[in-house]
Amino acid sequence: MRTGVIGLGAMGAYMAINFHKAGSLHRIWNRSRGKAETIAKETGIEIAESLERLAEECELIITCVSRDEDVLSVIERISASITPGTIVVDTSTVAADTAKKAAEILQKQGAHLLDCPVSGGVEGAKNGSLAMMVGGDESALDRARPTLEAIATNIAYIGPTGSGQSCKAVNQLMAAGINQAVTEALAFGEVMGLDMERVVDIVASGAAGNWFLDHRGKNMLAGSYAPGFKLALHHKDMGICQSMLKNACDASLPMIEMTLIHYQRLMDEGYGNEDISALFRLKRQQLAGSPD
Ligand code: NAP
């Protein structure tokens, strides 16, 4: 399918490159032109004149932008010129209600929205090995699936529109807990005076091993927090989980509330564009009283 990618940030740029390798990339667009020029140079693919032109020229449109309002503004613009039957795959992480609003806007033009948030980090985007959680019309997914396999090795249909995003909220809440556990345990190990490189190696091979420890453990010990996944974006996701839960049963969860507070502190200190593993800064401060 002639595929267009909108949003060439940390995730979208690698997705575009993988569609190109699979032979389906047709147009790209990014709000700030520099990122689009980099991908155009690497792939030889034309930058769309505008969002509206990209929508006219592509049968499958991938969006990967930051927040709910960004998704809706992009969807409003592409809906003006989209061809009936076009499938829009939104890989951004947003609220289930935002996916439903986006689907309604596109439905008026005869186009389909699949909410398809992904997991696997920039490494997964780079390797084309993302896990994709899909909400929407299953027959639209059947049509898009062969093309989407360029970016995701595991594509799971979850249910009607919004279900993909609800599933991603589960993932993000779990990721927050893992971040809390790993950063706190590593700070604890430092206070015990252990050789932490050795600790990471052995712990990673046992029952407490996990993706986050494998991919971020040694970097954070070295005080390196390059994204990865920006802390401010995970803060956005915790806000989504908080409001979804409030709407569903007027409840709150300690993991959500605690992580929101911790991330807000780090954002206030200017660390919002660092990787979520920057939570280690706080844990170190709490235990050792020594900011790094
Ligand atoms: P990023 O590197 O910050 O890139 C964000 C992209 O969105 C940029 O291309 C940006 O354009 C574009 N954008 C933002 N607001 C826009 C608007 N109003 N109109 C048009 N474009 C807009 O973020 P990312 O890490 O790629 O994440 C993108 C989405 O994927 C987020 O929803 C995030 O939660 C989700 N996600 C991220 C990861 C990860 O590990 N990074 C993993 C899974 C899911 P400019 O270049 O002009 O700023």
C-alpha cells in the first residue's frame, strides 16, 4: 500500500525507514522540516508539500505525534483531503476517547482509523520489531497488516476503536512500575556499596530480569539518560491512565499518583526531555542525598 508517515520523531523516523526498506514508503511529512529532510536524504522519498497533499496521495497513513491535541489537529487537516477507504494508523499514545474522536472525524469522509499504539522503544522501532495493539475495524487491519509488518513483529487485534489505546495504558502503567522498581533497586544496590555493573548482569539473568534493566540499566548507572522515551511523554501517559480510571470507576492508584509526582519534580528541574530512566536521579538523591 502507498504509505505516508506523519511525525518523524524518535519513533516515526525509524518507522519511515523500515517502510522504505519494505518498499511501501510513498510520502513523508514532519512539522519541522529538518527531520523530514534527513529522512528524505536517507531514503530518496519525497517530502509531501503539505499534510493535505500527503492525505491525497497515500492509501495508508501512519501518524506518530506527541499528544492527544496533536493527533486531533493532524487528523482534522488530513480529513479535508483524504480519499474514502484510506486507512489511518495512529501509533501515538493517546487516550481511548481521542481515538474515538479521530475515528468519527475520518468516518465522515469514508476513511478508517485504527488506534495502533506501539511498545518496544526506539530499539523496537529501529529493528522493526514493535508490539502493536490495535483497536478499530478488524477488516481494515486485515488490509493494512501486510504493510504494517515492516514495523511490527507482533500485531494484536484487541477490539473496537479505543481498545488499542486502553491496552497501551495497561502497558504504560506496568512500565511505570518497572521504572520505579528498577531505579529504586539500583539506587539501593549503590548504597550497599556493590559493584553495580556485576549486579545488573546477574540480576538481569534471573527472575527479576526485564527489558528496561537490559536496555537502560548500565546507562543510568553511568549517569546517561538520552532518550529513548522522553519522561515528559510518559508523564502524559500517566495522566491518561489517571483520567481513564477516574472516568471508569472514580478511583486512583498509588503507582499512577506517585509516578506523576516524581516525573513532575524531574520536569520542573528541566529533565522532561531525558529518558524515563532519569527517575534514577531522584532515587539516588533520596537514598544518598547526592544529586548527580
Ligand atoms: P518525539 O521524538 O518527541 O517526536 C514527536 C513527533 O511529533 C515529532 O515529529 C513532532 O514534530 C511531532 N509533533 C508534535 N506535535 C505535533 C503537532 N501538533 N503537529 C504535527 N506534528 C507534531 O516523540 P516520540 O518518542 O517519537 O513519540 C511519539 C509518540 O509515540 C508519542 O505519543 C509517544 O508517547 C509514543 N511512543 C514513544 C515511544 C518511545 O520509546 N519514544 C514508544 C512508544 C510510543 P516536530 O519535529 O516538529 O517537533
